Amino acid sequence: MFHVPFALLGAVRKIAGGRRAAKSRTELRGQGELPKDPFIPDHYIEWLPLAYWKILADKHHKDIDLIYASGPPFSVHLLGYLLKAKLKKPLVLEYRDVLTDDPYNKSFEIKEKANRFLEKLFVKNADAIVSVSQPIIDQVLEKHGLQNLKAKCFEIPSAFDPKDFQRVDATLPASNQFVISLTTTLYGARRPDILFSTLSKLKSDGVFDGIEFLLNIYGYNDVDRFQGQLEKLGIQDIVQFKGFIPHADCLAILKGSTFNLDLGEQDFDYPTLPFHYWEYLGTGTKVLHFGFSNHYKAKFTAGNGIGIILPIEDPARIYDILAGFVREFKEGTLDTKLDPEVVAAQTWVSRVGLLAKIIRAIEHNKKNR
């Protein structure tokens, strides 16, 4: 019964929007668009009542020691808050993204106000706040004037599992192929225009002569959106959109690539790292990051010795960096391997200890109350 209004609204949208409404969120994202979600805190709210009831109906629910709510979707934070109120158990909130003021998902003002109210309520009542990046924590506390709660906030970045890469063999390119792989959707502020222009100049200057240089782009992308640009720049032969491929095949390709490329946003400094970034690390190869050198992603990459920055603000520098790599590749001196200690520091093994420390601190506080 709770689901009926949501189903009806979906049907009305489909009728009113015609063919456009039939597009999936993935297709819209590939075209740089996303539909506005009117629900508070998000459209997963329809799942919450049944989830709440199922947990309380479980005969073991009184044995729960701790509630860990990870968002998005942020309806999970609301579920965690309600369960804490009911069960009187400690609550840990995890932010893998931002709830309010998200530049990729700009909401109606009334929804933003409601979500800000909820977010402040959640943060004040949580026993600990965990986020994948310190900037998210800082923004949340500053936004709600809760800087006094900083002691219960912790940064635990994402990571990768080495076992994922041990299960696949590298798909190696030909010996004369310099291959850069990019696995993402080019949407919103992820614009490769400057990179494409630089590749065009490198090609016309003869830097790629004698080798086969390739930038292969995998994932859901609107190829038609870029085709005219590639043809105008004369790089349609070296920049190729490969579409979506199975995950294991993707990992095999990443393991065999000369470099793997990450694209940062140009219009704003988004304070998280995408999932593909961590898979790049799993290959043991230095990451190429195309973005502003003073943004979060670039600072994390440079500060942790993970890779090389291709600075959007300095196209001439991008040209020199790529030309240098190609020259070394031709000479047989190119070294793309990451320090094994750097790689090991970004696995889940290092993160588990941080989480255990937080949980032990919560348990200690409970005993001292």
C-alpha cells in the first residue's frame, strides 16, 4: 500500500514525459543529465517502512550491538536514526557522498531545507560520523554549526580488494601500443575537452609517430555527443569509446594498460574519489589524474604518491608530461609501477583497523556512562 503512490507517480511521469521519461537514469547520466528526485531524503524512502518492520520483526533484533548506516541512499541514515531511537543502540553514520548541496543532484529548495533539517538531526544524535573524505565532514559540521562534534567524526577513505585482481590475468596490448584506459561516464563537470585538444596537438606534432597511441574509454557514454569533436580534432582514430564491458574484463584491461586515467570535475571541487579510482590502484600502476591541481582528487593523488597530475589549468604542462611519457616509452625506459607500500596502504586491510578503533571507542564510552 505504501508503494502505490510512488508507482502512480512513476506512471504519470511516463505519460507526461513521453519518450524522454522512458530513458533510464544511466542514459540520462551519460548525456550529462539527471532527473530531479522530489522525495525526502530520496526516492528510496518507499523502502524504509518495510525495512524498519523487518528488522524489528526479526527474533534476534534485541541482540544488535551497533547500527551502521551508510549513505547514499540517505534514507538509510533515516532508518538508522529510527532504529537507534527504538533500540537504544549506538549509531554510526557513514557518508560516501554528500546529502545536501550536491552539485550533481540539485534539488528543489523545499527538499534541500527538509534534508538539511534531517541531516542536522542525524549528525547530532549519531555516536560517530564516518566519511570517505575529510572535506565532507568539514562541510557537514560547518553547514550546521556543529564544529563542537568534531571529536566523533572520522575519515576512512575507500579502498580496493587485492583479491579482485589476483583472479584475472592482464589483457596486454601489443608491444608498440601505448594504451591509456578510462572507465567512467563523462557527464556533468567531467569534461575532456582540454585533454582531447592536447592529444590533437601531440598527434599533429608527430609525437605519436612510430607507436600506436590509444585512449580507450569504457562505460555508458553518449558517443554521438563527442564524435563530431573527435573528428574535428582529427583524433577519432586514437580516442575510442568501447562501451560497457563485464567487470572482470575491465579489470584485465586495466592491469594491462600503460596508464589508467581519472577525470576530475572542472566546475567545482567534488570531495570524493570515484570507485574506478581505487580499481586503478589495484593494478599497481601509477594513476594519471586529469583535473585542477588544487582540488581534492589531485591533492589526494599527489599527497599519497599515487600518480601524476595532468593539470587542467596548464595545458602546456599536460602536453609536456604526455610527450615525456611517450618518449620514454619509445626508449624503453618508461616506469609506471607504483611503490608496493603505497598500494598496500590503500587496501581494505588498512581501513578495518580504523573502523575497529571507532567501534572500540563507542563501546568504551558506553561503559563510562
